[in-house]
Amino acid sequence: MAGRYVEIPADRLVATLATIGTSVEQSGGSWGALHGFGNERVYYLRPPKVATEVRIFTSLSRHADAVRARGTDAVRLVVGARLHSTLAQDSFKPLQGGKRIYRTAPASLEGEARVDRFLDRLRDELREAYRVAVRTPRCPGCQSAGRVGVLISRNSALGSFLGCGNYPLCTYTRNIDATAGDRP
């Protein structure tokens, strides 16, 4: 009987991401491949009119036919903000630790059904990550200054609050308790 690990053909994984990317484009967003991440293929999904994106770290080498053959390897999804940066480098800041989608399927399934099961799980997790990216609030302080920023949950001695991800460039905060109002 086969183990739970599923080897994902590169063409199937990329085709699945392209299908999802096309849906994002039809809603006004964008998607594509990122470069500069060593040998790993990395893709992004950007919702329209927000400062966030989902990055998909595929565990797929640039010139390989299948995802790396390690049972513990996973496709990683990271929701993050594309923040204002004066640097030419990437200004992506993860908003959470990311989610690993382990390349496993029930051993009772065989052949393509195992690949299909993994890709279905990946689609579901990508939908949820995309929803998080869409719902992440933009920073009003950055918007009024012509920058792109998002509000990130933070903690202080006074309690939890939302603060701009561009801190210290932007010091906008908002109490999580909606009755307390905004602080510049």
C-alpha cells in the first residue's frame, strides 16, 4: 500500500495555480510568478484595490518536473502586505506565520485521485488565504499620505490595537474596541 505522501507533477500544480489566477484576474486582481527566491518557484495572487497578497511557495524547483520528493515538504501559503518602501527590494511583510499544505492524501486513494485530493485541499486553502487578504484593512494614515499600508493587530501594555504595518514611517493606530475611535 502506498504511503500518504503525494508526488505532484509540476504541470498539474502550475495549471491549478493558473486557473485560480485567471479567476483572480477576472475579478480585477492579478497573479503571476515572482523571481529572486533561489531555485523555488513562487507565485502571488493580488486581490483588486487592496494592499495585500497571497504568496504561494511551491516546493517546486524552477527546472523540475515534480515537487521536491520529500515527504515533509509542503506548499506554503503566506498572506502579507505590500508596504510602502523607499528601497528597491521586495516590500512584502507577512501578516501571519503562513500555512503549510502538506502533500498528503489518504493511502486508500490511488493514482490521479491522490493528486486530485491534494489539489482540492490546496484550492480550498488558497480561497481562505485570499479571503484574509481581501479583508485586511488598509491604513487611512497611509492612504491620506499617498502610501500603501495595512493595519496589523498589535499588543501593548494598554491592550490590543491595530497599527500600521509601515511603522515607524506611519504611526496611525486604531483601538480594536470600535467605540474608542482612531488615534493619529
